[in-house]
Amino acid sequence: MGEVEFIEDKVSSLKSWKKRKLNDLVQSMNKGDVLLVPGLSWLGRSLVEVLEVLSELNDKEVKVFSVKENFQLNGDDTQPKDMRKMLGLFTEIERDLISAKTKEGLQVAKASGKRLGRPKGPGKSKLDKHKKEIIALLKNGSKKTFIAERYGVAPATLTNWIRRHGLDKLKPEP
């Protein structure tokens, strides 16, 4: 009959199958090996992952049996091809449902007055609290790169901040 190995995967199924013991198991399997699982959901956290695992096992010509769904993937007949087509269809439906729920949720949030997206306006800058110092440095003729480095911002950030506060007209005092 051959060697039998029992694998218990205690890691949460919220982790990708490639970060679980399942990945090591799939990689170690060869043509003619058999994988018996309690249910197809054990193979992944979504239909996409289940399909990916089944596809990889099918390519390796590994036989898969799922007790719960009474499913078998043995590579000998058309069932694997039909099943992969069905799983592909289910995956597409799942993605469409998720997309529809997301859009619906955004519409509800928008209708209830919630502002969506990035906040409008310039916002606050960590340079604001140093405005007097920056003005003094600009009047003393300090380079913008020096000022930006001193306050831990990119030179472009400083330039935009200076422009936004109308300080771009400041000239060094003699």
C-alpha cells in the first residue's frame, strides 16, 4: 500500500496555504501520491487558494480525496477539468460578490454623510510649529536643503510648505 503520513496543521487557516505546513506537503508530493483531506476548505482560505492548490496537485498528478464533499481529483477522467472550470466560475462569482459588497458599503457610507477618500486641504505639517524659526533661517540666507534636513523633511516638502504659507517671496536680509 505504501507509506502513510498524517499531518496536523494547527496554524490558522487565515494564513496563506504557502505559509502553512500544507505548502511543504504539496512540494514533497510526487506522481501517484494521494492526499486525503477532511474538506476542501482545509486547502485554502478562499476559492482562489483552493483552486491554486488543486491545480498544483493536479499538475503533479497527485490524487486528492475530500471526505466532506465526497470529491476526488484523480487525473484519470474529465472530472478534474470540469471541477476546475466550476471552481474557476465560483471564484469569479466570489470576486464579483466582494466587489459588489464593497461598492454597496461605500454608497451607504457616502449616503450617510461620511467623507470618503483622502482628507481635503493641506492638513497640518510638522513644520507649522517651527514657522518662526524657518522664517528666521530664510532671512539669514540658509539653504532650503539645510532647513529641510534640520526639520527632517524632504526639500520638496519644505518648498511646498514655504509656498503654501506665502514665504517664497522672503529675501535674505543683509
